[in-house]
Amino acid sequence: MNVILTSHLGGSYRENGKRIPAMLMEENGLLEKLRSLWPEGARVLIICADPADYEKNDTVLSCFTQALPMSGLNYASLEMCDDRNMESAADLSCKDVIILTGGHVPTQNRFFREISLKEKLNGYTGLVIAWSAGSMNCADPVYAGPELPGEAVDPDFQRWIPGLGLTKTNIFPHFEALKDDMLDGMRLIEDITFADSMTHEIIAINNGSYITVDESGETLYGEAYSIKNGVMKQICRDGELIKL
């Protein structure tokens, strides 16, 4: 199995409130890496973040229908798995590429468990691509950092949950966009993420950065920061790569 974990995969942009298909991201050689691993005439399954958000899921599928060939990635079949067709994930051996979308981490995590995705990926030999929440849920345990109002102050909100176990790295995506954000009256990074890093290292990556997982281990491409024991330091820059 080859795994590519991104902060943002691309494939669309928003214009006047509507999603428009676009090429996948090229920064730090991401699209070049995807092309090198992409099988000819791929059978592709996209697995959603929210199985009941049909509008978003249909939009993602519609955009990728055009974004993949636009990016030089051809496919023989392409479908979206949500609660309308959960059986599409029943046998992953007939899929060459699995794409895990972004969204709300705990919501997607519950859906992954509902379709027994971790068990079905055991022995999978194809390509797994994920962005944002999808990338976060590939760890085990998963860092499900608070993101919605009320989650940071909810004593019952679970910040560490079981995941797919495809990576040893806990990813914090969209760092450049979120680093100055506030949530529930607290600074998202300094007050929330720093405190959560006392038990695990968290790797914060920008859009355009990504991690590959293969038989040689895990490799990080692009700008990224290590957050551990309440201390943050830059570990990689754009145009560079490091082994994790």
C-alpha cells in the first residue's frame, strides 16, 4: 500500500459560492508524486466525511470527475461512498485508489468505523490518498482537535480516538490558515493544541505540504512544524523533504 496524506488536495476552487473543478495541487511535487503512483484506468472510490451531507458529497464527486483527468489522472470508474451506498466499500480489493475526504474529524471517524474501513484496508495493496480530516483519521490514535464552537470547552469531547493506523503521524492541517484562530475564547494553537501536545507530537502542515507512507517509511514534503510538549519548531520548508 502507498499512502499520501495532504493538508489540501485541490481539485476545486470556490467562485460566487459555487465549487469549480480545478487541477490537483502541484506544490512540493504533490501532483508529480500522484502521477508516479496512479495506475492506468484506475478504479477509484471516494469515501466521504459526513455520510448524510449529500450536497457536499455530490459536489466533491462532480468536481473530481473533471479534476482527475484535468490533472493527468485517468480512471475507469469513480464513485462516492456515503450512507446511500455503503456497500461500495464492501470489497476494496476491486478498487485501485481510495480517496478520503476532508470534513469534521469525529463525524468521519464514526463513519469509517461504521463501514469497518480499518479492517477492510488490512492487506490492501492499492493507493490511499487523503486530505485534511481524512489524513488525520489515518493515524491511530487520531488527534481530533476541537474545531467547532463548544468542543474546546466540552469536558466530554474526545480529543484522542481510534483511527485507521496507516500512519504514526498526527497531522494538524491548514496550519497557515488556522494558526491565529480563536475557538471558545482560546487561541487554537497556543491554548489548545500546545496543551494537547503534552502526550503526543503533532505535525502541523500547510496547504501544499504532504506526507507519503510506503515500505521505506514516512517522508514529509513542504513547510511543517513539530508541536510537542507545548513547544513548536519548524522542521521542514517548502521545496525540502525529511524522513519522519
